[in-house]
Amino acid sequence: MPAKSDITGIILGGGHSRRLGMSQSKLLIHIGGKLVLARIADTLKMVCSELVLVVRPDQDDDVPDLGIALNMHVVTDTQPYEGPLAGIHAGLAASHTPLNFVVAGDHPFVSRNLVNAMAAAATADGIENPTAVVPRTNGVLNPLHAIYPREQWTPYLAHAMSEGDRSPKYVIERAIEADYPPVTIFTDEDLEKTDPRRISLHDIDTPENLNQARKIVEARRFTPRHHSLG
């Protein structure tokens, strides 16, 4: 199991909330009495030595200030690029650890057990030979809830963006096809062992997603502790 000092948590906070139909960032929504960004930070601080928050260069909401208040290192997307690929790259470039857990800022139920399990899978051949670890559930890759080794993926993503790539899924699929940088797929079976209900992968893209998230919080209040995400 990698040490806490081997992992940086990278939160992508530069997204818009168009599908949710809200003017404010999804990271500033209250779920269970706590801001989404604070929920993510509280969990990742238990398994990561540092937290990096990536925002847009022109971001003028309260997310950057909240990140600073939560003791995060705040950086902007790698320019002149934009979108999640530029966010992942910027986070990796700011990291000082070999492993990095990247998560979209609208995932309110990050699980420390799942992060630890993915980090262990990333270092199955030793911390000197890490692989990226990307969940694939129901056949769909989840690149915004994944482990990325800094040394391999920082230059790889920089090159991909320079070639015009913008899709994290496409870039990962290409790496899998080329067998470099190495990628370990975290399967449905793997997820079943640490997060059988896939709560950690729940995002709040739409009003329906947000309502479901609030129902999850309410249900967990009446769930015995040993059944929780951890």
C-alpha cells in the first residue's frame, strides 16, 4: 500500500454547471449540510499529502477562494488549452508526488477506501513502476476519478494536447492500445469490493443527479457505520 506521502489529490474545479441549470459552480452546492468541495477535501486529506485545486484562468466565482481556505494549492488549467485534459495536466504539473488521484469537483462521495485500493493497484509492481488506474464500470471509462503517475503522464498529456486531443477518454484508450503509458483498468469486480453501490462515481451533472445525491446522504444517516463508504 503506498504511503499517504506518495499521493496528491487533484480536484478539477473549473467546470461549468450548464446541465445542472445553475449559475453557481457545482462545487459550491450544499449536500448534507456541507459544500461539495469541502466534502471532497475532507475525504482526500485522509489519504493524500497535498490537495491541488485546478480552476479556469478566468474563474471569478468563490471556488478559488474556498480552495485556499481549505488549504489547497490552487492552479489554473494549462494554457492555451482548456477543459478536463488541461486540468489534469495542470494538476500533475503542480504535484510533487509519484501518484495522483484526479477527481472531478462534482463527485461528492469520494471514498478513501476506493482511493487506497486504486493506489495499491497502481503500485502492484512497486512505487518505482506505477501504472495509471482508471475505473471502467458498465463498459465506460471514468478518467475523472482515476490515479495518474506524474512522471509518465505529465509529458504524455502535454503531447496529446499539442496534437489537438481534448478528450481524456480518447487519450486513455490510445494509451491502452499502445500499452504506454501503462494503464490498469479497475473493473466492476474491483469496484464491488470497495464500493458496491458505485456511490463514489456519482456526479451531480443534472438536477436529477443532485436530488439523488441528497437522497443518498439522507439514507446514509440511517445506515450502520460499517456499511458506509469509509
